[in-house]
Amino acid sequence: MRALFLAVDGGNSKTDVILGTTEGEVLGFVRGPTSSPHNIGLPGTISVLHTLITAVRADAGLPASTGIDVVAAYLAGADLPVEVQRLHQAIDGQSWAARTIVDNDCFALLRAGTSLPDAVAVVCGAGNNCAGRTADGRTARFVALGPISGDWGGGHDLAEHTLRLAARGEDGRGDPTALSAAVAGHFGCPTVEDVSIALHLGDLDLVRVRELTPLLFEVAATGDPVASGLISRQVDEILGQHRVAATRLDLLDSRHALVLGGGVLRARHPQLHDQIVAGARAQAPLVEISVLDTPPAVGAALLALDALGLTEGAERHLRAALAAAEPAPAIPLTVTTAA
């Protein structure tokens, strides 16, 4: 009898759940909102996963009596060992499968991006994170709790600093920069000061500050030194994460993969991407660099297959099946914050 798996990739904006077989066949694929306990609390995580797992079983036409062999859940917010443990206990307690695996979503992205056993992934999306693994099972990760654990970078930080630099460039506290006119123009205001006041008074939604990340790269491409300096700071952060993770795993002087993921890195902005590639090769000459072009959910599914014993051809079949698949929207992609 074929073994069945549930694979979960739960990020800060969406959650994908896949139901498949050890042959790499995809029976069901659904999508819903964030399942990160940092955003919706642990009970919220279980509620979202319950709805999605019910939906994916229905999508697959799987009878309620059919057991699942393993559920592999890779979630944003599973940063500390105690958080992984709590999530594991909560998910295992639902009896969704005979075996439960839980870890951080960076590991799903890492597996999606490479089959090499020695690898490091750096994610730069809304935020920044990094994880690594070796063939002998060792892992490297960061606490990743935001500013309180020294973290910096990602689209949200870049956008906020773009606004800050634009304001300071306009009023003279900082260096003059084309960001000032660009930011004011983006929001249809005469000055950045007007933008700041509108944000303060609520005439502009603070969430709209996040729109400034693409503008940063547009201005940097014109040669603006202030915008370029901010991008260089992001480069340094990404290279630092790779260097530290690879050093902890004794990979810096060995062949290993560096997988770049997250929306900021997937965009391949030349000024960011080229500096990262050159810097990574300078600090790790044998590194093999790739930008993730498949959904991290593929990695969650492959990790489930790895746990079940990957059969010949299963990885190829799974990747091909998911490349052609569109997830069914099981729950609207709205975010509910934790109480």
C-alpha cells in the first residue's frame, strides 16, 4: 500500500498544504492565510491548519478513514527550540498523521532550492532569515526574533529606511538624495514632510510605507549614492548570514549550495544580486549559488518524502507535478493578528 504525506509550508503571508504519495504524486494542493503563531497565536495556527488539511483531503477525494503516514510542517515562527517543541506537540495532538515533523520554514525553502546535502539558505522577503544543513544532519540557524535578536533587513526594513533617508535628505540632517523627490511623488505629496504628517495623522495608511521597496531599487539604479548605500547594507547582512552559517557548519571552504529566496532576492535586482554573488564567492570559493524559482511548499513535500524514504524518480515526479499545479484557495488570504 502506498504511503501518504501531508506537507505544510506556512509563511507570514500564506500557507500551502500538499497531500501526496511516496511516488511523488500530488493528490491535493490548497492555499490559505498565514499560519505563523507569531501572527495568529498557537490556537490560530492549529485552526488554520485544521481547515486546510480538511480542505486538502477533500481536494484529493480522500475518505475520512484513510490514514496519513507523516505530516511535515515547516512554519514561520518556529524559530526557538521551545517554539518548535510547542508546535510539534500541538500538531501531533491533532492526530493528522502517524508521524509529525515540525521545523522552521527556512528548511523547506532550502530543500526546494537544492538537493545538495550541504547547503545554506538566505531568505530576504518581508524580513530576513537564514538556515543551513549538512549531510551528517547538523543545522545552523539564527534566533530570528527581529531587532531584539540583532536582525535587520528585508522589504519592510528597506522601505522604512527609504522613508527615513528621504526625510533626512530633504531637511538637511542627511545627505541629499533623489529618494526625497521620489518618495514625495509616489504618495502624490509636495514634500516628504507632507508624507510623514499624512502618515502620522492617518491620512495615509502606514502599511503603504511598504510600497517603497521597489522605489528604492529604481532610484539606486540611477546611481544615487544614498539609495545604493542602503542596498549595500542589505548585501552585507545577507553575506554575513551566509558566512556565519557556513562557518558554523564547516562549509566555508567546501562545496555547498547557497539558495537565495524571498521576494526581494527573487526579483534579482542587479545591484543587489550581483554584489551578493561576488561577495559569496569571495568568502566561499566553492559555493554554488541559485535563486529559488519554485514554491517553498515543494521543499516541504520533499522533506516529507525524505522522511518516508525517497523512492527513485519521486523527487523528479513531485517537482514536475507541482510546477504544473495551482493551489485551490481554501481560506481567503487575510491575516488575523494574535490577541
